[in-house]
Amino acid sequence: MREEFLREAVKEARKALEIDEVPVGSVVVMNEEIIASAHNLTESTGDPTAHAEIIALREAGRTLGTWRLEDCTLYVTVEPCIMCAYSAVLARVKEVVFGALDEKHGGVMSLYNIFDDPRLIHRVRWVYHPLEECSVLMSDFFRRRR
């Protein structure tokens, strides 16, 4: 099931690419059903916090009528940054699954290990499920930008 939902996140990342945003996509899943989806909108909105994960978590909260997303899994094409990783902690997300590493900004395993910090009040399980399409989207985007 993980790959199916990651592929849905890839569809969101492609939407970001179409509007010249960094191609990151995310979906929030509860009971094997997508309850929220989003893609990066930082450039479009001029909002540095408009990452796919943040937008998807907000949408999931509105859908469920609560900020506590304890029964939810967040799927994202790229390893969440520190801001997004900690937002998942604050939202009490059960699990985060990502398809590509982010060696420059990663808050889960590349630079920082937010989810593994024993001092935090909530522990988020995480899974790195490599999906080549996720890393190719990012590398192609930044190659074209240079």
C-alpha cells in the first residue's frame, strides 16, 4: 500500500512542477483512504511555510475537525524538512513515509533525526521507502534551474 500512496504524492508533486514550484507532493491517509493532498506552493503564495506537508496536514485537520491526526499516515515524495517533520510531531501523526532523501534539508534521517528524539512528547514512526520517481523529479527540476 505504501507505494500506491507514494505514487499519489508523486501526482501532487507533478502539479507543483507544472506551476514551477519545487516538485514535492504529499497525501494524508487514514484507514487506507486519502483524506488530504497537497503540493508545494511557496513560490505561488510567497509563503515560506507553504510546503506540501504543512498544507496537507492543515487540510487533514479541517477534514477531521481536529488537529490531532493520531490515526493518520503522511506520505511525502521527499524527506520532510525540520519544519515539516516537527509539524508531524505536533499533529500527532502516526507515521511518515517518504520516497527520496533530502541531504540538504532532511529532518528525518539526512541532517536531523526529529522523529527519533526521545525528548519529544510524541513519537512518529517513519519509513524511507525509496521510489526512484521521487528523486528523479527533484534532480531534474534543479538541473533545469541551474
